[in-house]
Amino acid sequence: MQTRDELREHLVRTRIAGDVATPRENNLDHYSSLANRDPHYTLGLTVAQPWSYRDILGLMAKSAGVVADVKHRFGQDTIDPERTIDALDAMADRIAAALAKPSPRLLFATGHPTGLLAVHLPLARFAVERGARLLTPAEGWTYWGQGFGRKRKIRYLQDVAMLDDRGGFVHSHDPAPMVAMIAEMGEERPDLVVADHGWAGAAGEAGIPTVGFADSNDPALFVGEAEGKIDVVVPLDDNVLPRYYTPLTDHLVTRVSRAL
């Protein structure tokens, strides 16, 4: 396992954290959209508190480390690598607690098959090695995806749920697939969901213990965490080269192993 300093250096060098690729104007546009309760940006969560644009910016500065200055409107924005590592440790502790239960049930899902899938696959494999049963509800369920003129379906790769569009896994923020999965599960709900985007938002909204990953332009999951609907959100760039996530994943797996 890398030291904390080594992991921090890797996160900054690969721009998983530090000076990230997501531009400041994109972050602020998404914060404004969430403040206006645009359903595309709520990721399946209902927002209980009256979060304003400035409230959301303040939360993102606290939780993810983006620039707090409201006058900084263009150019570079940041994710604090210290916050990323702290959240990774908190996520690992939640995963360890779930795996310590008798016959644990976990569910993995991602809306980032070109990025975060590289984290979900080894985590799912590790959970199985530690005795977990991975739930795979609603496999093959189809619907008309948001903003698309054709059907998408739920498909699993090594028990990680994603959306399939004519044979290819696709990027998605949509909570609808997780809602369908929860409906099919009935009373057999997972002890923990590990997810991102709308998969995580819908699970947290349904009251299922959930941990997730989120970029600096996806504030809804951080709001869900602040309101107690999501247990842990890890701030990070969610679409760098897949191999860059290996040290991060190793850190998670090692910490979970030590906690069990």
C-alpha cells in the first residue's frame, strides 16, 4: 500500500485531484442548475433543505475543495486531494462494516464505464472473495433513456451494473435504472450500494446505505451526503485514464482488508 504522501502525489499528478480538467464555469453552471432543482442534476435525490447557488458552492468548497471565492467564475478549479483520501478511508470503513455482516449483500453500479468501472470491478471482485453476494436485479430491463431516441437496458459486467446501448456500455447520470432495480429487489435490499451518478442518488433516496464517487461538477451527491441520504462521497475526477485509478483502488482494498 502506498503511503498517504505517495497517494496524494499520484492523485495530483494524474489530475484525479488537484488541478482537475473540469473547468470552473462548468462546475458553477451545474451548481446553478441544482439550485434550480433541474432534475437532470439532482441525480434521483430530493433536496430537503433550501440549498441556494451560494450554499452549494460553499458545500462543494468544504466537501470537495473547489475554489470557495464566488467571484472566481472562469478557468481552473480544484479538488483537494486530502479530502479525496479522507473520503476514500471513510468509504473503505463503510465497505468493511458491510462485509463484516453475516452473508453480506452488496450492489455495484456505475455511470462511467470508461473511467470508474476500473474501480468498481476490482472492488466487486474483492467483495466476492470476502464472502459477499453481489445482487444483480433487473438485468435486461429496458427503457427510453433520457434524451435518447432509442432504448437502453441494464447489463452487468462481472456483477457491476451499467447501461447498455446497442451492445456498448454508456455514460449516464440517469437514476431510472436504479429505481427499477430497487423495485425488483423488494425486501431483499443490499447491505451497501457502491455507485456513482444517478445509480448512487436513487439508492440513497430509497434509504439504502450508499457510498459513491462524484466529480466536482456533480454536486447532488454531496448535497445528499450533507442531508444524510448518502453515507460517503469521494470527490475525484471521474473520467481520467482507467489505469490511473489503480493506486486509489489498491488503497481502498488494503484499508478494507485491514479493517476486517
